[in-house]
Amino acid sequence: MKHTLESHKIFPYIAWTLIVGFAFFTYNLTVQFQSDLAQIGDGVDRLEQRLNDMGTSQPVN
């Protein structure tokens, strides 16, 4: 094969663009995932607090 993909002059630019693009995509995905987990954690904390409030506000017979 005389014409491989790596033999083209533009190949390094395309390869590095793909690598940087994938790194940016992965970074954004990680940041979004971290944000979603923080929101879920806040929701769990609120639910725990509501359950604790319900348990302490009921009169004991």
C-alpha cells in the first residue's frame, strides 16, 4: 500500500484534533457527572432530613 493514512501531510493535525476533542468531551462528561451526583446527594440529604423531622414530630403514645 503506497497511500496509507499516515502518509498524508494533514494526518497529524487531524489526529491531534481528535485527541484534543476527545479529551474535551471526556472532561465535560466528567464535570456534568460530578454535578449530577452532587444534586442527587443534595436530594438524598433533603429526604433524610424530612424523614428525621417526621420521626421526631409525631407524638409518642
